[in-house]
Amino acid sequence: MQTRHFLKKLAHDRIHAAILVAERRTSGEIRVIVHHQHAGDAVAFARREFLRLGMQKTRHRNAVLILVAPTSQTFALIGDEAVHAKCDDAFWRELAAAMQKSFAAGDYTAALVEGVERAGELLAREFPRQPGDANELSDKLIEK
């Protein structure tokens, strides 16, 4: 699928709102990126984007990236080291499976909102918001 068609089907405001709601309860950070480039190995590609975006520089190392590459019809979920220390691979597999159902049904916004909400629940449970916590990364959907 061409990225521009994918982007036209997204409700950017719903995704942005989901990120805002999720981050109000946690010191963690969530970013969503829709990439125009073909991602052969989506996980490796997402890891590179995670570093390029400086997401490993958050204070508590508790950032999550959801990357979608519509041209290759792939997506990946990446959590920083503190996130991985708190959850196991089963969490990521379950989240990916839930998102995949919505992607397959053509409800791309629902897939991304579900990813944000579930990642937000994990972050809120494991990294609750503390006094002095600040929003370290932009909450807007990134189109690259």
C-alpha cells in the first residue's frame, strides 16, 4: 500500500489523543511513526529509527516506538531497556497480534490506538507518573 493512502485513512487526532491520555499516567514516552520507506526487517528498521529519534535518551529509558511501514505492509514495536526489563516477549506478541487483526480489517487507526493504549497501560503500571516528570518527546504522529 502506498503510504499516502495509508495516511489518508488515519484519524491523526484520535492517535494523538490516545498518546496524550496514555502519557498523562506515566513517566514513559510513546511515539508513532509512519515511514514511507520499505522496511524489510521491520524490527531492525524500527530499532534504527528509535535511535535516530533519540528515544533512548529519555530520563527513565522507558520509551516505546510503534513503527508502521505501509509500503512493505509491516509494523514493529520497540521498547527501551527499562520497558523490556518490566515485560516479557509475550506482552509484545499479544500486542502485535491484537494490532494485526485491526490492520488486516483495514482499521488502521484502531490498530495504532490499540497499540498506544496497551503500551500506555504497561507504562502506567510499571512507570507511574511522578512529580517533576516532564513530557520529553513530541506526541504527534511522525510521517517520514
